[in-house]
Amino acid sequence: MRQEEITESRNERGLLIFGDMPEFRTPDGTVISGRAAWRRYCKEKGVTNVADYNKPGGYWDKKRAERERVFTPGAGFDSERRKEHIARAFEKLRR
């Protein structure tokens, strides 16, 4: 089978092949020399890449929607309601 035939049989866009990442040093001094080493390091240290949170509908999208809701008038986060709540809290403390 020729390469063109393989590519066409997979999908219309062709094969997606990613090269390995360049070697780099982490803040704690560990040298990472590839994707497998990076995955292993993240698992051992209990850390993740910020890109993991940027999936559609993921963490950042949820936080953006929450911020928009807070700043939308009439969404239950209006300033008058907050001011009344703060005033009641101060009155309660004074008693």
C-alpha cells in the first residue's frame, strides 16, 4: 500500500504526527527529555500543565461564565443586595 492510499483511507485530513518535545529543566532541577518523561514527572509530583484546564467546557470556561454571571445586572449578584447584606452583618455585630 502506498503512503497516499494509507493517508486517504484514515480520514480526509491525513495522519497527525507530533514530534517529541525539546528537552527542558523543571523549576526543581529535573531534566525532562520527552513526553513520556513529562507525564511521569507530572504523575510523581502531582502537578499538571495549565493547558489541561483549557479544554472546551473545562475549568477556565466555567470560571469565565461565573465571572460573567457575577457582573450581569439582575443575576443575583447586584451591588444593592450586597450592600444590604453587609449592612445587616454590621448591625448584627454591633448588638
